[in-house]
Amino acid sequence: MKGTSPKSPKPSTAERGGARPAQLLCGAGRRRRACGGRAGGRRRAMTDYSEEQRNEVEALQSIYPDSFTVLSEKPTTFTITVTSEAGENDETVQTTLKFTYREKYPDETPLYEIVSQENLEDNDVTDIIKLLEQQAEENLGMVMIFTLVSAVQEKLNEIVDQIKTRREEEKKQKEREAEEEEKQRFHGTPVTIENFLNWKAKFDAELLEIKRKKMKEDEQAGKNKLSGKQLFEMDHNLDTSDIQFLEEAGNSVEVDESLFQEMDDLELEDEEDDPDYNPVNLDSD
């Protein structure tokens, strides 16, 4: 009889193609971390995911005792408040990050969002979201929340430094502007042909406007000025004003007779003695 060779063992699920070979999971680049340090690169069981997630939560609670808050256990959701180091005048920037584990985390990135922030501009929030996305992709296959929070912490410190630098620049700019204004006050503006002509045109225009206003005011004043006849017609008290004055004065009115002493010496001709005097025809001369 011919000997029969022993039967070959059936191929494993991975060898049949039901699972990706270990060498592909542990290939070059980022995917190498998918092995997670496990022998042979075998896949994590669901119990392994749950255990890793639970262990990470416990570690995070120890690291961030005052800023870590669990929102739910299924799925595991929690928040961590991240605050920058104190900047100038003890000013800080702050953000609260919300994380939710996916079923296969850390082989899947966690869900994350910014739920609140203080003293951050819109572009700062956008930069933080991009940073979380980048760090999550780079650390895929490993528990990463501490790494993500640390990256955000560094970013917030950079923002505080930028705020300080910006304020220093604004302060220096104001000082330069004040110095320049002070120089202009003492030295004035250098006169050039161009700025002199501009000033002259503006001055002439202002002067012309002043003249026009004055002419208009004078014209208006002339229209409103009353003649003697108009004043007399408007105020009939003028008829008796002189008489009333004399009556009120009574005997206190004194006449200086010396003014009339020499009138007799004046050679005054009586018009009636003039042979050519004609009271009817005054234009006969």
C-alpha cells in the first residue's frame, strides 16, 4: 500500500482571505500603528476596544480631575476643558472639547467638537478643528485623547502669545503715531508747490463763501431797513413826541437869549420888500 500523506491543516480565516494579513495591517507608514503592539498584528476583539476605551477614560479622569466630565457611557462621551497658560494681565483663552468614542476606537478616530470657547476668534476655532483632525489621523490605532488635548493646549498657548505680540505692536504703533503728531505740531507740514496750491484754492473758496454770506445778509438787512416816512406811519406817537417832551419838561426848559442878541445886526431882506418878489410865480427868476 502506498502510504498516505497526512492531511494538511485547514487554512485559518486570515489565510483564506477572510481577514487582512498581518503584514498589511503592519505595513509602512501610519497603518503600522494599527497593530497596537500586539503579537502577530491580530485584530482587536470588541472586548479589547471596550477595555482600551475604559482604561483611557480612567487615565483621563486622573490627569484632568477638574476639567473632565463624563456625559454618557454608551457611547462613551465626555468633555475636557482646556485652558491656556496665563498671559499678560492674567488673560487666558479657553475651549471645551467634546469627544465620543466610535465602536472600534482607537482603530477609528473619535468624534470631536468644540462646545464652548472664551477669547478665541473664529479663525482660531477653525485652526483648532484642523489640528484635531490632523492629530487624530496621525495617531490612528493608538489611544489618542491625551495627545489631542495636549496639541490643543499648545495651540492655545501660541494664541495667547500672539495676542500679547499683537497688543505690543498696537501699543508701539500708537506711540509712533503720537510721536509723529508731536513732530508735526512743532515743525508743521513742509510747504511744497502742490500743497500750497491746494491750500490756496481751499482758502479762496472759503473766503468767497464768506463774502457771499455777507452780501446776502447786507441785502436782507437793506430790505428790512425802514425809511423815516415808514417809521412815522407805523408809530403815530411821533406826531406829538416833541410837544410831549416840552410839556413834561415844564418850566425847566431854559432859553439862552444870548444866541439871539446879534440877530438884529444881521441884514436880512424881507422878501415882501423885494420888487421882483412874486409869491405866485416862484420860478419867474
